[in-house]
Amino acid sequence: YTCGMKRSMVEKNPPIFREANIDELSFVLNLYNFYILNTTVLSDHETITLEELQARLSYKTKKYKTFLVCHETEKNVVGFCFLTQFRKKAAYDSTAEIGLYLKPDHTGKKLGQSMIRFLEEYAKQNHIEVIIATISGENSPSMKLFEKMGYEQCAHYKQIARKFDRRLDVMCYEKIL
């Protein structure tokens, strides 16, 4: 699934994106729960269930999707990314929230840039005009990535979350497509 992108423009070995289906949610859940237990990337304190994951991410709509990120073959899944509804109100129908998650050994390899480009192209094809990224204040690599990709900080909520006995800031970044 290239969503109209020229593979050679992205990188030498571009990732393969394929829509996540309901049978593959265990990978997504395990990676999501890894980030819950080990980082401040997600503000949950305890792992979530498959049912909770399904409520958070989009699998059944055309507009909002979750994609698996594969390296070299469609069977070698290294992460997932998604666009989900920003708010459940009609006024926000042209806005989506973005999420990117990679196995820890696949971070720092420019896959995030490819994931963002892919999701932006998908968003444009589905009449999404604005993308919002919500990022933990401790996740400076993610903030740098979104800034590099043309996102602007539009909110800085100070000390609104608590995890691992620390007060955490939350930043929002936005890009108008």
C-alpha cells in the first residue's frame, strides 16, 4: 500500500504499509502495552485490553485507519501507525489525530518520516485537512520529528499528567494539509 507515493522518493528500503485487520491486533496491543509499561509516551498506568484498544483506534471506517508498518516484507511487522477521529463531533470531521509506534529497535531509522508522509497522503485522499499530534513532554525525539515534518506546536499543557511519580507536560502539534 503506497497511497500514491513514489517509493524511491522516500528512502532506499521504504516501509510497506498495510491496513491492520482485526486478526492482527495482538501485535498492535502488545506494542502499545510495551509503551504503556515502559515509557511516558502513553499516559495509561496499566496495560489495556483488546476491547479498549479497539475503542481507541479505527479499524472499520474508511476515513480513519490503522496501518501496520512492515520492513522489507509484509510479514516483518515493525510497528503501526494510525489516523483516528480527533473529537467525536461533526465540526471536527476534517481533523484527525495521528499516532506512530515502532518496536524499540526500529526507532531512529527515519521510519517515522515515512509513516508521517504516508498518513498525510492518506489523510488528503480522505478529505482530512488538519492533523494533530499529541506528544508527551518527555518525548523530545517525537517533537523533533514532527517539527522536521512541518508541524507547529499549537498547545503546551504544563504538568497535566502524572506517571512514574513525575508530573508531565503534554504538547500538541498541528499541520494544516
